[in-house]
Amino acid sequence: MDICDLAPGYIRAIAPYQPGKPISELARELGLEEAGIIKLASNENPLGVSPLARRAIEAAIADLARYPDGNGFELKQALSRRHGVAQECIVLGNGSNDVLEMAARAFLTPGLEAVYSQHAFAVYPLAVQAAGAAGVEAPARDFGHDLGAMRRAVTAKTRLVFIANPNNPTGTLVRPRELEDFIAGLPAEILVVLDEAYNEYLSDDFKSDSIGWLKRFSNLVVTRTFSKIYGLAGLRVGYAFAAAGVADLMNRVRHPFNVNSVALAAAAAALGDSDFVRRGFELNRAGMRQVTDGLTRLGLDYIPSHGNFVSFSVPDAAGVFQRLLEAGVIVRPIASYGMPRHLRVTIGLESENSRFLEALQRALA
């Protein structure tokens, strides 16, 4: 017998997460010059790293021989000051994926269930499956979360519900009042994980008072990340806010030193760089108009997005994706999300958006 056959069946059945194609990989595959490739596949910040974070990174390099602060005191302190949440209610992760998985490991076991939406972030079913629990996919409505369908999917076995707001890869948003009512209507023994990775791209009119809700809902976990508007995707820093008891359980399954010292320093500095965040927000808003106007001119339907990306429908999505690659433009196919006719493109710099639209027009021809 192969030793691998002795691993649990639910582990052997996992289909690993497929990230966006790196620039270096495309260059090797097609013999292209890396400098001529633009990557609009992974929802990264086209402005790069904040100046304050860059300076913190340079200063932190001197102490790389030391282990990082396993409790992340300075970053937790900065988050606590910014959001008014006690430090014992904060969990740090190696990206927000890490804290999503902590919630699953802390609250799910074989025989239990977790509910998430169709077309929602791919990490949810992976985290559930890795815990040996069963994932229940509720049907979407107009590519977004149908909270009514999700409530109907809840059973006596349900222990966790994932909600992405805004959702990736569709960019759809659940309005604050609807979301609050949904959480209030769930049994208190069901943990709600509200994934707000793209929260900073929302205008104030669309933002939920999710952190304020923590005072009312002890079964709520709010997760966020420094990978998007803060420009630290390569350092992997995420965090969660939760009731102290829930945060304590999540920290019990957290790997020691899961956030490295450079990442901790950079995140604490980036949190204070409000000018960089403002520029990222404004660039994204202008770029979204540029890209969606271009898609409309090309006669393509798209899903109105509240993130820093937009998913659009295109004939022969696989073929168009390949032709864009050959033109040195990387976007994201999302057939694995049950959307085989769609591609997702990240909003880039004005010049990158223009090049994408020009390449797309040629690819369609």
C-alpha cells in the first residue's frame, strides 16, 4: 500500500488552490521579456508598496537573525488604536487566508458543516475540507450572495458560515442592513466569518459597521488583509477581529511566528499611511471607470464590482485568456468558480488598463 493512501480521504480529495500566473512563469513559457508583461490577475495594488512601509521594511532587515514577536504586539497595538478593538480580540495571520483557515480548524470537525455561497472565494471550501467537515454551497443570485438561500442551507450540523463582502471573484456586495439582519437571525452557536479583504475599496456609503457589530454578536469574526490596498501581498499579513474567547481559540491553532518580522513592521507602518491608501482608492475608482467603459465599448457584459477588479463575460473565455497571455497580459480565468464564460481583470495603472483593453480587442478579433 502507498503511504499516501493512509492519509484521510478528505485530504487526498483536496484540489489545491491555483494562484494567478506569475510574470516570470509566463516569460519562461512563451519566451517573452518580463519587462513587457503586465499582470492583472491577482488583485494587487498597482501603486506598489507604501513609502512608510518601505522604510519600515528597510529598518527591520537588520534584525532578521531574530525570531519575530510571536504575539505581534506593535501591529496589534496599531490595529487596536485604529479600530477601537482590544488586543485580546485580534488574531494575526500569514495573509487573511491564514485566519480563515484558523476559524475552520478551531470550530469544524468531521460530521459538521459550513455554508458559503456559489461563486465565493475558493479558500472557503478548501479550509472546510481540510478540517474534515462538509461544505454546503448555497446558490448565488446575480453572481452574488443570496442570504435567503444561505439561511435555508443552515442545518443542525452547521457551525460556520463564510461571507465575502465584497466578494471575490464577482465583486458583488451585500448591503449593510441586509447583512446585519442575516447575522442577527442565525443561531448564536453558528460562527459567521465576514471576509472584508476589499473593504478599503468601498466608499463610506457602502461600508458596514462590521467592527461595531462585534459588541452585539459574539459569534462574528471579521477578517481583513494588508495584501490589497496596502500593497503588501508579498509579505502576507492578514488579521481578524473577534470576541476574546473566539480569538483565543483561533490563536490556539495558529502556527507560532506565523507572521514574520518584516511583515509585522511593514503592516504597522502601512496602517498609518493614509495618503497612500487614499491614492490607491482614487486610482482604483478612476481605473474601474476606464475598464468598464472599455468593456462596454467592446460590447461585453460585466458584473458591477465593489473591489479592485471586474469580471466580464466573453465568448471563448479560454481562448481569449490564452491570446491575452501571448500578448503579455495576464488576467484570471475563473472557470473553477463555476464561471467558465468569464475572466477577471484587476484594475491597474491607467497605462496598464489601456494596454489590457487594446489586447482584449485584438484577442476578440
